[in-house]
Amino acid sequence: MRVVIAYSGYLPMGDMAVGLRVGELLSSAINDSRVKIIDVSMDALSAVDLINREKPDVLILVGAKRRSRPKGTIEILKPDLNPPSNPLEANDLLRPSLDGRICITDVLNGIRVLGTTAREVWLVECEPPYDEPYIGLSEEGERCAQRMVHETLSLIRKYIDI
């Protein structure tokens, strides 16, 4: 069983960088050859290629996304992986990433368009507590990262003992 954790964050926007902190914490906490932790803070095409090179059985995407939830909300979702119904929809799904946006849902959209070897995909997502231009996490953002690490480790333990 191969588990890949793909995290993403946008450093200049405060707590939108929470995924970067989660990746850092998980890298320190996990020492198991069955788990690969990779930074996918890049365009969706490159991110999906990087993920698929690892040939995951289980893929866990980790990051922040503004969705008008209460600040600091963490959700663990099994996302919709249905491919787009037409080429224009595929283009629309990939465009924000190609225009320079860095967001974990853009990586997910890339997977919908390009596919993945993963049999299961999970999304661990945080509503950023502070998403204004700022370098570093707020105290609330750090707490959010800690909770996301806990949730991600719980997901991994569904598949392998770590």
C-alpha cells in the first residue's frame, strides 16, 4: 500500500500557507517508506505529474481553501473525481492554475482532468483563519495546522500502521 500526501500552500497570503506547515510537521512525524509527502504548490499539470510518478494507492490532498465556512473549520472530504464532461469544462478547471493561482482544489481539478492511479482520494481542507497578505501563520492558523496533522495521521492509519 502506497500513501501519498500532497500538500499545497501560498506563502504570501497568511494562513493560506497552512498546507506548507502541515507538510513540514508530517515530514517530521512520519518515517515510513510506504508514505511519501510531497509539496504540490505549483501549477496543476506539474502537480498531477509529480503525484502520479509516485503511483499512489491512496492520495491525501492537504491545504487551505476559502469557502465561506467559519474560520478555522477543517473538513475531511472524499472529493468528486468525475472527469469533466467536455473539453471546455476541462479547460475551465485548469485555467486558474495556469494563470498562477496556487490552491489545493486546483490540484484536485487537475486530477479530475488528467486522472490518477490512486484508488482513493481524500481532501483535508482548512478554512483559513487569516487570509490577508502576510508571511507566516497566525496563532489560529498554527492551531489549524496541528489539527490537520492529526486528521491526516488518522486517515493514514485507516490504510497502514504508522
